[in-house]
Amino acid sequence: MVPASEPVAHASVPVALRTSEEIVTKPTRRLALTQWDVFTSVPLKGNSLAVFLDGRGLTDGEMQSLAKEMNLSETTFILPRNAATERERGVRVRIFTMQEELLFAGHPTLGTAFALRGHSAAQEIVLDLNVGKVPVRFDDTFGRPPFGEMRQVDPVFGMEHDRDEVARVTGLQADDFDASLPIQTVSTGVPFTVTPLKSLAVMQSLRLDLKRASAYLEQTGGKFFYFVTRETVDREARLHARMMFYNGEDPATGSAAGSTAAWMVAHRVAQPDERVLIEQGLEMNRPSRIFALASRNDNRVVNVRVGGNAVEVMRGEVFL
């Protein structure tokens, strides 16, 4: 028996091993992040976004792993640069889904701009994304939540699709589509195949075979299907939308809304420079309000803008 006054020696745990464990478990980097709900002014609605406020020094693999750790549609990484460079080129930001880096995405662009703006009165934040410079302008109308609106790159119109073929790859029937409007691929940074359906009932019962749909899109220049219908829940909305992809269903897809704004003006669903509301995320109980418009210059659709609100819901740190 060891007297109580004498320390107990833990001979079975070598000092060197304890030191090694301490070194292994001690975090070497602390990464600050915020989380935002985008295309809503109400917490726990809209589309969630994680924003890492300083991603300098992270490898591509670490960014991808952190995006997977966040388990959200997208995660962004701000890469601060000197003030002169940011004035000239914008704030460098990279966007990741759980599986890949994107050239552009709407709700991460808007949410990151809100995070950068903070509590300042900045009227514009310019992001330097993989697709190029994207400005976000803010409106602080008294008594209303701050509103941000991004200008996306000018649209590129791709092919129009055969309804029977799209029905085959999506599991829909040919008469489920709105026959008065084309199914067309349009890109304002990401090519979406805008797919008009005839009713809310068809939209709400949508079941998509992602493997078959992705194989078809790869052959036709699209990235994702964006399903829309002119039947809406909110009378103020022009379109009701849904988007399914490898992360599941997306509560709000700002890049697709930009493509759809251009498509609406091109096919007279909306007038040039008419700001319209697209509702999305209702089937997920994450309702989102996306405002979109586009201009026309002679025969070209230009100046695509997509906007909405965003609300901060979380702050924290990640230890690496």
C-alpha cells in the first residue's frame, strides 16, 4: 500500500506518450465561421450557408473536407487580400458543395456578401468568384430588413429540349409539362435546365431519378434541372420552384433563379426589368423568397439580378 502522503506513479502511461497525445490533440488553427439563412429574413427558413471568414492557408482538400463537415448545400471561404487589390478585383471567395467546388452559386454569393458587410452601411460588396466579379448592392429601406441584390454574368442560352426525352429521364409524363413554354438550358455562371411544369400538383409529387437525370444533363450541357410552375402558393409569386441534386433538395437556388429570370424575359413570362418573386423550399418547410429580374438590350437578355434577405443564425470556430 502506498502512503497517502506519497504521489502515485502512473508507470503504465509513459511521460513521452502523454506528451505526444497532447501535441496531437491540441488544435493548431482556429477558423472563425458564421452561419446564415439566405433568401429569408426569418431564422431557420431559407437556405443555410456556412461562411469561413479567413480561409488563407487552407488547402483545396481541407476546404472540401470542411464543406463536407458543415453538411450544408454550400460553404464559402473568404480569402482576404490587401485593400488595394480588393478595391480593384473584389473580395476573393471560393464556393464548395459537399462534393465539389463551384464556379458560382447564388445563395452563397448573397450570404457571403451579407457576412462581409456586417453591421456597416456599405452599399456594395464585390466578390471575386471563380466565374469572375459579382457585385452585390444593398438597400436599407427604413423599417424593412436589409435587401441584397447580386448582378450575375450575362446569360448564355443553350439548347431547347424535347419534352418526351425529358419525361423519360425525369420519370414524368409528357402532359406534366407546361406545353406553352420551352424546356431550355440557360447559364448565368452555372447551366440550369429550366423545366416548366403545368401545376403545383405535379410539382409537389415530383420524384426525380438523379442518376438518370444527371446522365442526360451531362450529354446536353446542363448541370441541374430547375423545375418551375406558374401555379404558386403565394399570390405575389410568379413561379414556384424546386431543385434536386446530389446533396438532396435545395431550399433556394439563386444561380438557377438568375438563369430563370433570363428565361422568363426571353419567353415573355416576365417583362424586361420587372422584379418577380420565385418561391422555393416550401416542400422542405424551408420557405425561400427569391427576387429576380433581367433586362433586354435589343434582342439580347442582359443585366440579370437576383436578390433577397439574409439573417445570421450562428457564430463559432473550427479547430484544425
